[in-house]
Amino acid sequence: MTVDDPKTISPIPQSSIETVLQDCWDLMTSDAERALALAQAAEHSTQPESELYLQSRCYLGMCHFYAGRFTEAVDILSDIALAAARLEQNENARLANNTLGMCYHSLGNYEVALEHYGFAADYSRTLGDDSLLLAPLINSGTLLFDVGDVDSATEILTEVLGLNFEGVSDENIAVVCLLEARTLIHEARYDEAWQVAERAEALARKANYHTGIFSSQLLLGRIHRLQHNYEAARDILELLTHQPTVENVGADALEYFLELSKAYFALKQTDKAIETLKRGIGLVDPPRNNLMRLKVLDQIAFGYRLKKDLAKEVITLREIVNIERSEQYSQDQDLVVRSKIRSQHGKSLLEQDLTERQNELLKASHQRLSLVNEIAHQVGQTLNFEDLGNRLFKILATHLDVHFISLMTINEDAQALSFRFIVDSGVMLKEADIPIAHDKSYAASVVKTRQHILVRDTEVEGIGNQIGDADVMPRTMLFMPLFLEGAVIGVFSIQSPIPERFGRNEIQLMLSISKFISVSVSNILSHEKVQQLNQILSDEKQAIENAQKRIAHMAFHDSLTSLPNRQGLEVFVDRRIKVQKRPFHLVYIDLDRFKPVNDKYGHRVGDEVLICLSRRIKDSLRQRDFAARIGGDEFILVVDEFSLKADLENFLQRLLQVIEKRIDVEDAQLYVSASIGIAQFPLQGNDLDALMHNADSAMYEVKREGKGGVKSY
């Protein structure tokens, strides 16, 4: 049966339609083409606009989606979504909108995808079934994670985990596990993430859900890479990217190739990394402005930078800039901002309550309130970490008896905390990074637990001051996490030589202050990134300008000797004739005994001889004279007119002697000579061609007379 030809489809008895549709549902993730045939059969056996007809059409669109034909799926499902809404068939409307979201997600149109997921969630709530609500919610969370809004994705995951999972399909539970595993990876909880990803793969295999299997393997490979098991990561991801149906996943399949390239980069296999990224773009062919395509291009540019292939890096960076300037990219960025605003709206209410309670505690101390205001003002005045450290130390040393402060930010690539400043008794210090995995670091513990740590006097005895002035012992230490949009971005610590100096009031005070420090840190990091981007653009501009200069130079100069070439000669002579209009001599030099050198010693030695002679000729000329190489062993000189003809001949005889001097190349002692012909402008030619012809004729007279001499035309 040909599934696209309705004439070949046999009708199904009315009593069997629901059974056929259930079989279609069970097959579509594992065998989309067989499921498509069942959906078409059901469609042609039902009345138009009936619930079973729209359900059949909806399943038809879903089969196209799982077969990787996203555009065909959108065409079918868009009509079904409108018809179901008009006919108030909420279940079909929910299913059509959720699958439309998945299609647009795969096509890289994230804003439209999120809109359809929202419609599907609304229909699910109308139907009052938690199991139906799970799919659009988890799809929304996955999309938000893809575009970088981890906070909103985590909130959706929390909502999903609170739903009733009774009756939920293995496929949907696998998708929930995948988002949970991604969240755990983001929080560097790799062991837990591994278990959840393995469970997701088991559920996906049970449901024959290929995309779920692929996504699980992607996460397992990523965990290996983040734990520095690069070979294991490579092995998993190589198998994944060579799956025959990987292109059916859509634009998100690029993530598989991106992850594999990172493993190759870690293994210092740069060529393989670049080849993998290019293969991914060629196989998947995502939309030009797709965010995942942008990430792949960024990695390709990084690879060219490692290879020091400036030209290809510049071309790739230019493509990235063009994408970032596109309307679709701007819409995707706006989507992230809008989702964060929606998420932040709920958070702002909670933060408002927190601020009110903190203000009640701070009212008793006008000094503390003034301190918060002062710090808020001070940290907003700088875009430099060292200056920020000095400003904070001056205030906190005065008000909280602090002798030591430090600020660290998270280096995601190195999985470490990098010191941005350390101020000990007013002196700025430097210190090495602290690995986040360090099990004896208070700062690393703060990152892992997301909670502040207070180290009291009895706990710091025997520790000593690890950094800075050993004569000043810390008796109380406080380590505060710095948050931005729910994520830990760093750690701020203060130390005092006074026992029990930091109590409840001081901790509450620092909680308030830390928010302003977080904003300042974010501003400084953004400023540094802008400076880096400006430097990249400046470097790119300079590289382009340098390349243009090199190209311009190459157009008019000989690549071997760096002397002007025939084009350079033409420009120079044309200017001398048309602008300066002064008499000059054109000297044609053809080397003698050069061919035997090439034949005996090879072209490499011959090239060295030409370079040496070019240097000798150039050094012999006056500043206003000109030399060009126009052929293999042929040179042209443009020499200002001498007052006496004898002076010119003496000059060229001296030049001939210079040419005939011994040339030492490697172990060989070589000798060449030259036949030199002269033509005078304007007496013996009014243009370059005439002058060269006449000088060439004079030069051949020398050769006929035995070579190694000078002759005028």
C-alpha cells in the first residue's frame, strides 16, 4: 500500500477505528511510516470534522513529525488546531498544539513553539487531567533550557514533579527524566544526573522512543566529558552521531555533534572537532538563524583559532555576527528575556516579602541601614574588581571589624572558583583558583549547598590564616553565596580577628549587601565580556585590513624576492611618463649561467640565488631608482638619467660586477653573470612596451656577442 495515495487505502470498519488509532499511537515513535499508513486508513474511514477524523489527522501530523518531516507536520497540525478549537474538541486541540510546539522547536522557531506549548497546557488544565498537562509543561521546560533560561526551566520541572504520574506513558516520563538530568548536570551533581539519565534511556527503549534514547546518550556522554572521561564521552557520542535516523531529530540533533566536538577538543583532536561540527550542519541543515547553529559556528571559530587559521576564523565570526543581527535571533533573545520576566514576576513577590522582613530587623539600627545604602552606592560606581574590593574593604573594616575580604566567581570551564580580589589588612593579594570539587574548601561548599557558612572561633582554631598576613588570626569567618537570577555566580567572604563577631544581625545584613554585590559582579563581568567582544571585533577588523594590505602587496610584488612585479613596473613607469615626464633609462637584465644552477642544484637553491641577486641589485641602486622582477631570471631597472653616458655605463658595469660575485648557498659556491640592455625614454621609446622591446633587443645583442656585458639600444 502506498501511504500517500488515498485510492489504495482500504476503509476500516467503524468498530475497528479506535483500535487502529491505538495501534498507530503505539507505533509512531518506533515505526513512523507504518503508523502513518494506519492514520491514513483511519482518516479515510471517518466523517470529516468528527472527533475521530480530527484525531486521525492529528496522528497523521504526529507521524510526519516523528519521521522528521516537520514542515509537512506543521501544515496538517495547524489546520487541525484551528478546527478543533472551532469545534471545541479540547483533547484534539491539546494534542495538535503540543505537537506543533514540538515541530517548531525542532525547526528552531522557539517563540512560536513556546506559544503552542502554552495553548496545549491551557487545554490540558481545561480537561482537568494532570497526565495530559505533563507533556506541554516538560516540553516548555526543555525549550527554555535550550535557550538558556535555566531558572524558568527548573521552576517548570518542580511543577511537573508535583503532578500525578498515574497513567503517564513511559515516553513522557523519559522526557521528564531528561530535563531533570539536565538540571542536575547544570548543578554539577553528576552522579545523580547519571542515574536519572540511565533511567530515561531505559524508559525510552521500553517505549521505542528513538529521540529519547538519543537524548539520554547525549547526556551520558556530556557527564563523561564534564568528569574528564574524554575517551568514554567520545565513544558514546561517536556512536550517537552515526545513527542512521539522527537527522530526523531536527535542529536539536546539532547538540549531539556539538558535544562530540567538545570531547575532541579536550583530546586535542582539533581537526576531528571541526570536521564533526561541519558534518552536523551538513546532515541536519538547521535554519540559518537557529541558536544551536550559532553555538556550532562558535565552536568552529574556536577550532580555527586553535589551528591559527585566521582567514577561516574571520569568515566564521562574520557569519556569527550576521546571525546575531538577524530578526529571528533577536526574537529568540527576546523570548529568553520575556520568560525570565514572567518567572521573575513570581519571584519578585517573594523577594518583596523578604525585603520587608529584613527592613523590620534593620529599623532598630539606623547605622546598618545607612551601611546598606552606602555599599549600594559604592558598588554601583565601579566596573573594576580591584576597585570594588577596595571600596568594600574600607566600609566593612570600619563597620564590622573586618580585616580580610575576598570575592570569587565561578569559572564554568575550569569548574573552579577564581579569585577576583583578596584584600588583607588593606593590601591587595593574588591567589590560585580553588576547584569546586575541593572537599575542604568552605567557598566550594557554599557553591554546592547554595547556603552561607559561618565559621566560629572554636572551628577556626588551628586553621591559621591560609592567605595573607599570618600574624592576624581570623576568629570569625562568613562565606556568602552570590546569586543572580537564582544561580550561584560566586562567593563573597569576610573575616574578623574578633571571636563571635558575626551574629544573626550581621548575617542578615550581609544577605542584604550580597544582593548589591551580585549585581555589581554581574555588571563587571558583562563589562569585561563587552570589552572582550570589542577586542575580538577590533582584532577581526585589523586582520581584515592586514589581509587587504597583503593582497594589495601581492598584486604588485613578486612573492619570492618581494621586488615589484610586472604590474608594479607598469604602474611605476606609467607615473614616470605621465606625471614626472623626466628622461630615464630602462635597463633590461637577463641572468647568464642561471639555468645550469637550477638543473644541477634544484629549484630551492635557484630560488636562494634569485633572492640574493635581488638584494644585491636593490642595494646597488640609488634611492630614486627602481627595480622589478618580471620573469624567472629577468629584471627591469628604471634609472634616472645620468649627466654623462659614461656615468651610466660605469654604474651598470659596477652592477654587473656585483652580480658576478660569488654566491654561497648551503655547501655550493655559485657564479652567474648577466646580459644587460638599455633603452632611454623618450628617445628610444614613449611607453613601457617600446622601451622594454628596445632594451630587450640590446640585451640580446650582448648575448650574441658572448654574454656578460652592457649595451645600449
